[in-house]
Amino acid sequence: MNHEKHESLDSNIDEPVVGPSLAGPVTTTTPSLAPALPQTSSSTARRGFLRSSLGLMGAAAAGTLGFAKSVVAASNLPPEVPSWSRVLGSGVLTNPYGQPSPFEANVQRRTVDWLTPDRVASISFTPLADLKGIITPSGLVFERYHAGVPEIDPDQHRLMIHGMVDRPITLTMSDLMRFPATSRIAFLECPANGGMEWRGAQMNGVQFTHGMLACCEWTGVLLSTLLAEVGISKKASWILAEGADGASMSRSIPMDKALDDALIVYAQNGEALRPEQGYPVRLINPGWEGNTCIKWLRRLEVGDQPWYQREETSKYSDLMPDGSAREFTFVQECNSVITSPSPEKPLSDGKGKYWVEGLAWSGRGKIKGVDVSFDGGRTFRQAKFTSIVLPRALTRFGIELDWDGSPLLLQSRAVDDTGYVQPTYQQLRDVRGTNSIYHKNAIHTWKVLPTGGVANVQLS
């Protein structure tokens, strides 16, 4: 791995603007313990005195409850027998469909309301900092809609394949499931992931800087199998995939990808697709822009040229510094991010040993290696892989840190098996400028403060 040199730990840092917090809004007040009574009638004064007295009593009661709670908590710790070991638990089928523990209620998708005018054409973010391994639970996969989630009856849904084919067909879901099935693990990423960071550090949390990302096991039929069934023309070179949502979301897909690893998917992580992920059927193009993985798939039209739809011209094209725009930039480049420590996962236990971990991925193939820097890129150490390494899937890495309380500038830099090295912001901007939204894969920096808190910063 190359060892790059940077300036002092605190030089060339762009501090973040205020971004959304993962905690709800907090309102604090500082009531006076002896409020001055208003100069008014005696009855009003008495009422005010009673209210203030009740307030003091409430505060005292809260203190008592807090003390009692701490006593109860202590009684559950070793060598004591905890309270839950002294009673019977709930029975089978208390939850016919299993749910997370109520103690994990904070692990959820979130949105940034100012990003879009409404939530029908909007996005939510995966809580990356709270996840382990490489598989994203179905209920936590980020959402991206252009016209909301359609409610589709699978018995009334059809998939049409037509155009430059010998035998056009219309498939029911039952028909589709009669074809040979295959499963593969692949990441899914919106090309706008991190797009708000192009001009400077902005979002307060890895959920918002990198959370348009997930990785699942997808099960369905290879698109090549269906194309063999219909017989494609020798002149055919593109396919239009169109969804059944209110926006008729559609993208042109090159035939090479369709015949390679494109998958017509009806199951995710061992069960039927969730409605927000395209139920009852969607397209998955492993390693490519998430918007090409059309949800609620209703038709595939085979042709000899791209269709230049709205979502591949005015949207999902990359504005360059000279005013031109790149089109059909399908592949999601090599990328990585440290998920802990992060703003959501500070070093809250003071000095000592911590496990630094994160995720790496590449639409080009497998991750070959990940280096981690604690000093803003002056020096790097090679991290360990802690998960299986698959092509076009998330790969988890980690490295041990013995923290002495000094400020840190944490970075990760990934390399894939094609030799592509994750770029710095400067390297990316030298080619792409600062007016882009899509395909931001620059090395990300977290600043660890002496308090253990973590902030989003950028190194120039």
C-alpha cells in the first residue's frame, strides 16, 4: 500500500456545518428553585406558590425514582441473580413474526427532511453504525422512492418481456418461480450516497454520510435465463427496465450486463421482498447504481439503443467542470468508511483499547485490502478482514486502537482486485470538480476529540 504524506494533524481541515443529529431534539430549561412570586392578588400568589411547591416535589420524586432505578439496576448485576431470571418469560407466538428487542428501538432508518419537499419522492438512510457483519436486515435497508411505494397484489402483477425478441412473453409471479433460481450476496448503493459532502463536511453521522448503502442476499432468476427463453435478436444491445410505481421509474441497461449477472429478484434475505424494496419483483444489477435496479418491475423491452429516459439524462448523470455531463456511469467505484468510532459511536469509555471497524465495497469486484490511518493519512496500517470477501458485496474490516486520549484523524482507504485505489477528496475534485452529486467515493475522515466525541471533517 502507498504511504501518503499530509500536513499537521489539524491543518487543512474543513469543519462540518450543522447536520442532523441521531438523537431527537433536546430542550433544556433552568428553573429557579425559589421563583419570585408575581406581585398580584393573594389567591394568585397562593396558586403560584402551590405550583412551584409541586414542581419541587416532582423534582424530588424524580430524583427518588432515579435512585430507585439505579438500585434495581445494581441488583441485576453479578453476583446477584437478575430479576428476569426469577420469572417466566413470554411464550411462543407472542410475536408470530419476530421483532427486535425493545432495547434496540433506536436502530432504525432515518431521513433528512430538508433534502426533499416531501417523503413520497425521497430517501431514508441505513443505520450503518449499529450493524454487524455484512448483511443488512431487510427492515433497515435504505429507501429511495420517486413516487412512493405502490401496494401491489402479486396475483395481479405481470412481468412482460418484449421488443426485439422471437417470443414475447408475459409472466405471472408463479411462472417466474418455475425458472431455475439462484441466490447471491450483493451490495445496493444509491449513486448519490455521500453526495451532500462534495463541497465540504456536512452530515453529522455515518448514517447520513454513507447510509444510502445496504447488502443483502438476493434470490431470483438470472435475467440471461429469461432472455434465452424469449430469444433475443442478434442486433439487440440494450434493455429498458420499467417499474410499476407511479413514476414508471425506468433505466436503459446494456445487454452485456443483462447477460452477465443481472438478476430478476423476488426474495431478499430468505423471504419475499419488502414492499419498499420492490415487492413482488425487482431487478438487481450487482455493483451498479442502485437506480438501475428497478423496483416493482413490470416490463423489460429489448432494443438496439438506449432510451435516454429522464432518470438517465436530467438525473443520474455527472456534471463535469467543463459543463459537460457523463452519462451511463453505472459502476459504483471502490469505497470504504469507518463505522466505529463515528459520531454515533464515540469513544465513550475513556482511554484504552478499542476495536475500530468499518465497511468496504467495490462495484468492480472484490476488495483486495483496506488501510487505516489514525493521523489523517500521514501513515497507514493494514486492517484485517473480519467477514467473507465476495465480489460486489460489502466487506467488513477492523483494526485495534490503543487510545491515549490524543486527538485522532481516522481514515480508511480501500483497494479492489482491479488495482483501483480509493481516492482522496483532492484527487476526486481534480477530475470531477465540485458541482457533482453522484459517485462520491473519496476517503472519509472522522476527527476524534480528546473527549472521545467524533466529528465529521474533511482534509483538503
